[in-house]
Amino acid sequence: MKETFNTQLMHPRDQIAIIMGRIYKRGLTTTSGGNISLRDENGDIWISPAGVDKGSLQPSDIVCVKKDGTVVGNHRASSEFPFHKAIYEIRPDITAIIHAHPPALVSFSIVREIPRTNVISQAKHVCGPIGYAAYELPGSAALGAKIAEEFLKGFKAVIMENHGTVVGGSDMLDAFQRFETLEFSARALLYGKLVGEPSYLTDEEIDAFEEQIPHLLPEMEEVSHPSDERAKRQEICKIVHRACNHGLMISSYGTVSVRWQGNDFLITPTGTPRWDLQIDDIVQIKDGKREPGKMPSRTTYLHQEIYARHPEINSIILTQSPYLMAFAVTGAQFNVRTIPESWIFLQDVRSLPFGIQFKGRMEIPEILSTDNPAVMIRNDSVLVTGDKLLQTFDRLEVAEFSAKSLVMCAPFGKMVPISDEQVEELRSVFLKG
């Protein structure tokens, strides 16, 4: 199991190297682009260096700029150090800053627009209001002043005109979650524009989502962790980390559960960044009670109902992935009759209104079946079910690849689906008997 990302105990240079690695691997910056910094309790600023490959950045490459201006390290500090310093000087609540040129946010910056974060359920609260800084020469004091002016207004995320974005956070994980969620929102809007017209949630709908506190089941008095239970914890963590690495899950959203025995199951917690999920974070739900001291996902009640009604379902993934969300935020038809594999794995995926996932609603458990293993929830997520967790993850991957093909074909013409006759042939060969 990987090392826990602990912002209190992990050295600034390690935090910066790890987060830069995540950003680079996800294609959210280039070899030479972007910079990350962290201000420590002494007021020293640790920052990524100038001219060092972001794809192979090591902790030893990180530079420290002391309060007196002394530079300690093997390289020059990033050329964008001036605006990092300017932000820290006027925002004592910010201790971590990420600047990069992620493609979707650059797209907004070059058309002089700010993405509306009301497009997905959690983004408004994660990102907050978004500022806008007019163009100035990179690395200049003027650019630092423009960005600092926006942060002085209270923003924690700013679009930089014809440049990219800069976000701040109370710690490195907070900054990364804001950065990742803002870019994800921008991608959902851009991909959505190719298949339809994005719709937005009202502030009231978002507040209702936030008020869906985790289902507070009573706590168990005793907890046991037999070998098969521990194996399922490891399996969940591996799938969550894999989903994050492949862009199928982001820090701020994603739930995975696995049936353990009978209707008892294991589920991911609420409030834990998905990239950093550990086996001891997983919450055991047994005999209608939760593991003591832990807060399971907001959707625990939904998983309970699904497992109780469907003995054939042994795993559930509820997540946001960029191409599937293009259909979720627009309501455009997600037609999986693209290639045989897509229809065989998913059959016809229904799109359901936002709010149907809230506590007390039973429509999703009633809709799911062997013939309907997945549903899409408008402006929220996709929910995929299956037997083994790897099968469920495979279905998620197939769904995202299908959505990507539909988005990519949109500029060239209307999709021509597999015919009803061909679908019936697939059904008779692959789904019967």
C-alpha cells in the first residue's frame, strides 16, 4: 500500500514532487509548464524549480526560498515565484499554490471566459467563486500584482488570461482538490458542448446535495477484520487509485463498495481525497451498523438498498469521469450502441434527474437489473454495478470509452448506431443461456 499523504508530517519537498507527478501523469501540465509551492510554518517558501522536467521531478529538485530571500537548492526557483510570493503576502490562510496550464482551463482563458462550477454537484463548494486576472508578462511583478489583486478579493482560484490557472489552498491536498475539480468542471462543459448544451444546478439544488449528510447508521460495538474482509479493503483501494490515475475519478468525488457477506458490505468514506485512500479509511457496514468512529459515503443508504434488492450485484462504483459527464451535464442521449462490446457490457443506460440519488428515493434500486447494470444521474455521476469489482470497473471503462467516441465523432456527423436486429443478435449470442 502506498504511503499516506500527510500534510502535517510529510516534508514540503515530498508534497510538491508527489502532486506535480499526479498533475503531469494526468496530462494537466507539460514537461516545462507549471509550478507548485508550499509555505511552511517558518514562512519559508518551497517551490518547484525552473527548467527541470516535470515528468521526473524529485524531492531533491525542490528549491527553498527563505524569508530573507536566500535560495537553497540545486536549481533556480521557478520564474513564476513572484506571484506565489505576492499571494502568500496578502493571504495568510493560503499555504499551498498550484499553477499550471491544464488544457480545458486554458481553453477558457483564451476565450476570456470563466467556467461555471454549478455544472456538477460538489464543484461550487470545492472551488468557490473564480477570479480573473488580465494578461501580463509571465514571471513579471505586474503579473504577480494582477493575480494578488484577485486573491485579495477572497478568491482561491483564478483564471489567468491567455495563460492558465492558479489556485490556492489551506494545504497541498486542498489546493490539488480545487485545481483538479476546476479543470474537471471545465472539461465537462467543453465536452458537453460537443453533444448538447450544458445545464446548470441551482444554488438550492447544490445546497440540498450538501445537506445529504452521510447516512448515520448506529455504530457497532465490536469490529472484526477476517482475512476475506481485509482482502476486499485492499481491492477497493487498488481500484480507487487506478480510477484516479486513469482520470475516472477525482479527489472530490467517487464512491466504491463491495458486498462482503450477506447484505454486509465495505464502502469508501466521505471527506477523504480519493487519490490518498488507505485500507483503514474503508468503512465496514454490518447488520445495519457502521464501523465506529468512521463516516461512510453520503450514498451508503443507496448501496444498502441495492445490495438488499439485488443478490446478483456484489460491487458498485459511483463516480464522475469527463466524457460520461458530457452527457450527464447536457442530458444528451448516451447511446451505447456504438460497438458490440459497449452494448453487451452496458446495454441501454438510462439518464435520471438530479436528486434521484438522495436519501429516501428508491428509483435507482428499482431500475437496476441484470439488463440495466448502469444509470446516469444528471449533473452528478454515473453509477455502475457488477459481480466482481474488476468487472464493475471494466464496465466503467467501457462506458467512458464509449462516451469519448461519441464526443469525438460529434463534429463529423450523427452517430449511426447498431441496429435493433443486430442488438437482438448480440443478445441471443452473448446474453442468453
